[in-house]
Amino acid sequence: MQEIPSHYAGHIWEAITGPASTAGYFASYFTLAVLNNMTIEMLHDVPISRVVDWYQLSVENFAVVDSVWSAMSWASEMAAEITASLVQASTRQAIPGLQHPPATNLVYLAGHDTNLLLLRTLLQLQWLNEGWHRNNPPPGGMLVFELHRSITTPKGSPEEEREGEGDSEEDSVKVFFEVATPEQIRDAIEFNAEEDVLPTRSEVFVPGCPAIACPLSVFKQVITDAITVHCIANPDLRRFFQPKEGTKKEVKVGIVTMVLSVVGATIASVAVTALLVHRHMQTRRENAGYQAV
């Protein structure tokens, strides 16, 4: 395999071909075969955990293009779609550019492992799920964004005295990475919440947020600071994230009673100029105090 020539391919999912890329391809192939419970003689005695170790090689190959600059170009549209959906669900006010109404309880965006990895890089997310390596985007993996209704404490109530100022709560966003274990996928386990048969789920902290439960206005500001507006292809969403002249970027939102989940996304590619990179890195420096430790 070492004799396979390497050359630049230029694809976001495969920048360079050669021995490492070929090994990653077969690692993915064997992983999918095992997860589908297909019989491959050479893998008969190989533990499934060992096959998952091979799959990591496929993920690591993507590191060639998995950078802040690639993430700004390829993940800004996806991050904008997710955030606008959360704000629209909270305020119940339609946002131009979204194809679903405010009353929608679930928004599902299907995409590739590369989409999840670039969104992870854009927002500096980390996750670890049972049976998989850290930050793996396994088959069926879901990055879930949940919008939780705030419970406002009335002013003058006993609860207000214990919790602080009343009537000031806002909706919050929680992020999770959810995926079945390799064994659950291979055995085609049917999930049942009543019997506590569920896929693995790990909480994901969003750097820049004060806690796992991130106030929606803070979450929107974090996303606004991370994305590159010029890399949002949807003109209506681009206008939504461009601050109005003389106003701040952050947006106050209201209260809703639903939960919103978003899984992956397919996005558009837009070139990133040196000026955009400079603006993004300046924002990163300004928010340095919010980075995870």
C-alpha cells in the first residue's frame, strides 16, 4: 500500500489521496460491514472494538482539511440554520429563509460525517460516547440542539427570594451528541425508553456559554461570533445575522413549550478571503476568556 502514489485531490472530504486515504477507505468499509452484521472471513475473530479503532484512521484522515478556515466556509450556513430555527421556535415569529413554520417541534437536517466534524470545529465542541473514540462522527451519529422552555419565577413570590430576580428567565439551549453503540447497531437493537434501552448520549458544552444550559441570547451571540456571515448562501439568513446599523448583535428572545432537535446538515461552500479570516480570528481573540479549560 505504501507504493500507492499521493496527490492533491482538492475535495473537502478527501484533500489528498494515497496510502493513508486508501487505508481510511478500507477502515470505513470494514466498520460499516461489521455494523451491518455482514460476514467477512478475515474479520471473523476480530473484536468489534478493534474495528472501531480502525475507523479512527478514517476520521483522522479528515484532519488534513478540518481547520477553522474550512469550518468557516463549510459550516457557517449550517450553524446559521440551526440558530435561526431555535430563535424562531422561541419567539414564535417567522424568520425569512427558514422553510419550516414557527410551530415546528422537530427540525431534522441530514448530512455527512464531514458536516458534523466541521460544525464541531467551528464551535469548538467535544464529545465522547460509549464504544467510540473521542469526537467520532459514527454512522447514525446525531448532534442534537434542544430548546428548553424557561420557567419564570413571578416577582414577589417566595421562589424569587431564593432564586434572585423574577420574570427575567429566557429559554435555554442544550447540546448533545447521540449515537448507538457499535454493538447496538450490529445487533439491530430496538430502542425502548420504558425499558431503558437507549442509544448513548453525551452532553456537549458550547465554549462561550456559562453552562451546559445556555441562554438562547448567549447561544445566538456565540454562533454569531463564530460564523462568517459572507459564507451563508441563504440571503435571508445572511441578513438575519448581519447586525443592524447602530444596534448590538445579541437578540433577546421569549418563551416556548417545545424541544427542537437538529441532526447534521448539508451546506454550501463559499470561498473564505483573507479579510474574513482576520475578522474571525479577531473574534476568537476577543472571546478568549470564554474558552473551555
